[in-house]
Amino acid sequence: MALSHLYRMPISLTSHGAAGTVTGSKHLLEVRRHDGSTTRLLLDCGMFQGEAVRRREEDPNRRFGFDPRSIDALVLSHAHIDHSGLVPRLVAQGFKGPIWSTPATRDLCAIMLEDSARIQEYDFAFDLKRAKKQGREPEEQEPLYTPDDVAPAMALFSTADLGEAVSIAPGITLTYTDAGHILGSAAVHLAIDDGERTLRLTFTGDVGRYVDRLLPTPAPFPQADVIICESTYGDRDHASMDEAEGELLRHVTEVCVERGGRLIIPAFSIGKTQEILYTLNALSNAGRLPRVPVFVDSPLAISATDIVRRYSKLFKPEVREELLKDPDLFTFPGVEFVRSPERSKQLNSMKKACIVIAASGMMEAGRVRHHLLHCLPDPANGVLAVGFCAPGTLGDQLLSGAKEVRIFWERVPVLASVDKMEFYSAHADRGELVRYLACQDPRQVKHLFLVHGVEHSLLALKKLVMEKGFADVAIPRRGERFEL
């Protein structure tokens, strides 16, 4: 055996989030070299949500599993909170390295992290007030972070355009390719030179659809030795996107026209909200949208829509051509963008039929919970989920048929209709994930790690990719270490 092989300094991978769960994306790479130095690179720094938090005695968002001061650089795949939401806490606890992202991800993180901090402050103050009235201890002793923590985090951002190779640490080069998930989302490709070899590693982040209405399809990527792949919908296929307009119109008609109720659409502020507005705009332009008011009740979604407009160059060619005829694809007669809390509260006392689009998509935070509090007890109303709801979230409880839920520590009967549309999922389904990986020669992929999924999705996708020739397929547990 060669002496150099005996003393090869290993590269290791440890998943500290999105391992056996869908949220909390955090994957730590450690590159150890002959001179005794170690480079620690963190892929994503996401917040745990739903069951991943509730099923544990200790909130996993309050303990990283590693020392933030030891991390040399952070690479973000995209701006969704389950991938970027703990960045301010990481910085507040001592991380001082660069934070790499695409330009659009940086701009979206600036508004999303500020919004997340304000929600946490509000929720903490609300719980503290209720706890005093009820004679109990508050759920948490302090917010995860505050708005004051966001600016220092944003000051550490550096950006790389799609296809641009940049050196982010000694011996480590980063290149992004378009993941087609949300604006600015990208797969992460690293060339890691440990002194003995160059390891080619790809982290997919979240893979988008091949039928997205606004964004290009996910781009093929260079051959990798190691792949870390998401598996959110690894056990199912989505319905045809061609049916999306008709299906959305059906829900609007049944709730708003036939029952005279309010249709609440919980939607992520980035991606889903713009997709729904785009579809409603198309229905309005065609004269098919019923004359009911549409309220976008999310300051974050409004700010995000402004950023999406600025990055229209990232839209697919057909959409850019549409802009020549309709310069604003997200606004139409009857839509109102709601910023003030006072106006938001007024919507809850409205008796007329309307559509309310509000964050968050999993119904865990934001103004949508206030709308659900007032909407759910009335059978005339409806709730339309348009994306994935992680196990244990309020959205998951409603979609599972709960007859009663707790919102702001109040028991709320569920009499409104609850439906789901997966047309607007920003995640690839199992067929699209296989299609995404088809650009690889599986014989050259030494390790394929499946993350960002629940057990049945992970196991189903593992079976499917092994049938496609990927031999070494692992499903990491949280904190489990792999030598690469």
C-alpha cells in the first residue's frame, strides 16, 4: 500500500440538519491537511421547523452541534428560512467568515432574515404577555436572534454568479449552477484539494421543477464524486402543471363565489406567492377570474415581489417575452398589497368574499395564523395549501384532517374546507429528481447522500436511484459523520 495513501488526510461530512427531516439544512465539511490545518465549511444554515422542533425537549435551533467560531466559510444554496434562517444566530455566536451566495439570494436574505427576526421578537413578546396572564413560564427565555443581529450577518455576504468559479478557502473552489427552485437558488459545486487529490462534491440544495412557470429548469451539473441530494418528494410525482389554472380557478369559484367565503392561501413569500399572482394575473387577463378582491397580506412577500421584478433576467425566455406585453406579471385589477398591521386586522373582520394570500406556507408563523384563527371556524371559508408542509407544522395538522388545532395557545375548531394543490410545489418530484441526476455517470459517484426528506421519501428515492446505478447511497442521521 502506498505510503501517501496511509497518511491521506480525510475529508468528512456531518449533517447537523435536514438529516431524516425536511428542515434545518446544515451540512459540515471538514478538510484536514498534512500540515495539521483543518478547513471547516458549512453548507446552508437553516432553521428547524415543525415536528423537528416540537418532538425534542431541547429546541435544536438553539444548539448547532458545532462551534460557530470554528467555521471558516458558509455557502448558501438559497434564501428559504429552512436553509438560511439561522445565519444571524451563527454570526452572533462567533462566526466571522465569508457567507457565499448568489446575488439574488443575498438580496432575498436581507429581507427574509429581518422579517424572521421581527417575527421571533413578536412571538416572544406575545408569549411572554400570555404567560404572565396564565401564570406560567414563557416557552422560550429569549428570541433566537433580533433585528440587531441581521446587519452584522449581512455584512459578511460575498456573491458569486451562476457559472463563476471562485476560491472560497485554501484549496476549495465554488461554482454555482441554477437549481430552478426559487429566484437565486443554486446547486453548490465544490472542488476540494486536500493535498492528495481533488474531490468533486455537489450539494443540490433544493431542486426545482422542470415545469416551473417563471424560472428555467434545473441546469445539468458537472460530474461529481460525492453528491448530497434533497429528497422532499422522493416518493411521489406531481400532477400536470397544465391543470394549475383550472384547479386554482375551481377553488376560487367554490369558496368565494358559491359559498361567499374567504379563501386563505398560505404561501411562502418567495416563489409561491409570485407563482400564484402570476396565475391569477393570467386568469384576469383572460377575463376568467371572478370579481373578488385579492389581498397579498405579507410585507415580506411584497418586498420579495419587488426583488423578483428586479431580477426578471433570471426568468425563463418565454416569461421575459410576456413582459414585453404585460410589464407587471404580478399585479391586476382587484389586487391589494397589504403592508400595515392595521389593514391586515381589518381583513379579519371583513364579511365579503375575498382571496387572502399570506405567509408562511407551512402556517407556522406570520400573518396567516391570524387569518386562520378567524377563518377556520366558519364552514363558508376555505384554506388552500400550495406547497410542502413539514410533519408537525400547523399546515400538516390541517392537511391531516385535524378537527381542532391550537393557534396562539387557543383551541380553534376546523370547520372551513382544507384542500391542497401540489402544482405550485417548488420542489422536484421523484421523476424530476431522477432526471436531475441523469447528467451523472453513476459509476463515478462514490457516495450519494439523501437529505431533506422524511423517512418514506428517503427510502423510496434510495431504492429508485440504486436502480439507476448509484451503488453507495446513504441516508445520514443527524450528527452522523462520513469519511469521504
